Amino acid sequence: MTDDLESFRLETREWLKANVPQSMREPVRGDKDINWGGRRADYANNPEQKLYMDRMAERGWTVPDWPVEYGGGGLSAAHTKILKEEMRRINARIPLSSFGISMLGPALLKYGNEAQKREHLPKIARGEIRWCQGYSEPNAGSDLAGLATSAEDKGDHFLVNGQKVWTSYADKADWIFCLVRTDKSTKQGGISFVLFDMESEGVSTKPILLISGYSPFCETFFDNVKVPKENLVGELNKGWDVAKYLLGHEREMISGMGLGTTGGNPLIDGAIATIGLDDQGRLADPVLRAQIALYEVRSQAFSAMSERFIDELKGGRAHPAQPSMMKYYGTELNKTRHELIMASGGSDALEWESERSDKGSKARTWLRTKANSIEGGTSEIQLNIIAKRILELPSS
């Protein structure tokens, strides 16, 4: 087994060296450098992004641990870990970022029927369809089970009416995975999980302008939207089971923000560029130097814990509440990282509009991190779950 892994590492290293374009080894500077795929993806100004994704998808390496028959690489956990290590070694970017990969895919693998898996998973793996998540509503945020968007049974289809809010990239997505109420007589027991095309008649979106100046979130409206019955995932009125499983993967994804972006180290590099080094080759500001060092230690510890958690999750040994712990710590880590980036940049980091500051990317991203403690379940909710489920503290 050891010989097999070492052979795989060497082969992977050579393949990545030959197939990852140099531009895909540069640090991710912002959302425009992230490949979300989808029907409306525009690669005209970045053809190497598409080339890189296609090469990785051909080997199944956009989703290396998914089964081959669904577009994956069929790799074991050990082989997947080696692939990721070799990608980090050359600062290779993630070839495809997708809610289909991080959230819907795992849920379909567990709860979807064979037809649904073969229809949707390969398209996710190839970056052909971009997905968004229809969960939160104006009156159902932290209490998600109180959702009111209805799906009325019309024989061969459901008729969906209602509204979602904070739908990330709904205005750019091709399809949505959505929680709907199919039984009003019970709360969690009356929710179903459905999939449908965002171009369906009756679907509309309205971007929400954030304090950062960006609009990644949307209000999403459903007015008599017809959803074929074959797009029901899992059993009718059992969508809460799918929702909880998917939320665990969403929290895992959000927790990963605390480890930073692929390529380079904008925190340390930025601090050195702004503050400079002392005569011993250290960051000249001793207080900031200590704060960055503490962050780096915590980040490394969190990275090791994340690997362990993913292994336990895939092996069915993870504690059900562990995603909440990872999400909370990753959220705080990410907020700390961007606070340090702002501190390192001094007054220049507060600049908001110029080309020199890339339209104030540091300040806007720092403001965006404030939402990390809300999305995917508020930090207060996560702490309550940790207290009850992991620490087993009394409720009063």
C-alpha cells in the first residue's frame, strides 16, 4: 500500500506539473479568479481557467473521491489527500468551486436515486451546471424548519410558491436545490427537498446589496413554479433529513474559509510589503508579528483537525455535531485572518475605490467576513449545539 501511494504521488506530481497552467498557480485575488462553472460562465478573458477545469474533470479530479460512474476520480481517502497535497505544493488553484460539489453532491450520493445521480452528478463534476441553495426565508433563518414556501401536489408535478432570501448567487445559478413545505400539519416532518431549473417559469431573483458594496446574495421568488415529481430527492416529507446532512457539508465548506485561499500567503506577504523587516529579517512590528504567528499556529492546528474530521466523516465515525464545531472555529479563524490583513495594510487597506487597491478588495472582503458568523447557521446556534451535543451541558 505504501509503495502504491508513493507511486501515485510521483505520477500525480508529474501530471500536475505538465497540465496545470502557470496562471492557475497564482494566488486567488478575488471572486473573479474563482471558477464557478455553469451555463453562463464566460472564459473569454481566462481560457486557461476552462482548460484547467476540463483537464482535471477528464481525470475525475474536480471531485476526486466521487465514484467514477458519476464523474469522479474514484480515489480513496489516502489518494485524495495526496492529490490535494501535490496541488498545494505547486500552489494550484481549486479547478472548480461549486455548491454542487460541496453541498448538493454529497446529499445526492446519499439520498438521490440512480436516475438523479446519473443526471446531475456528472454535470456538476464537469462544471456544466451551477447550483444555488434555497433554504433561508424572511421568517425562517435560524429556525429553518419554520419555512413556509409551499409545494402543492398536482399529480405529476408540484406547484411551488413562496420566497427565499440570502440565496447566494441565485442570479447566476442554473439550478436550485430547495426546501419546500409539503405538509402544513407538522414542522420538520412536513418538509421536502426538490431540485429545479432557475429558468423555470415563475422564478425570479433580486440581488441584495451588502455593506461591502457587492451583491452575492439574492431574494428569490417562486410564483406557481412547476417542479416535476422526479425531482424530489429522498422521500416526501422527509426532506429535513436531507437538509441536515447537507448543512453538515455546508458548515464544513464555510469552516474551510479559515484556512485562506489557494496560493501564496497574502497575510504574511502583505504585512512584509507594508511594514518591512527588521535587521534580523523578522516583521518589523513585534506585536503584529506575534499576532500573525498565533494565527498561523491556530491555522495549522485547524488544518490538521479538518483532515481528521473529513476522514471520520467519510468513514461514518464523525460526531453528528462536529460540523458545528468546525464551522464555528473556522468562522472565527477567517475573521481573524482578515482583521490581521487590515491591520497589516494600515490606512492603505481602508482605501475603497482605486485600481491600486483593486477597488478596495481588502476592506470589502474584511466586511464580507462578518457574514460568516450568520450563514450556514449563526455562531450562537453552533455554540448551543456544541454545548448540548458535544459537551452535554444541561439546557438550563
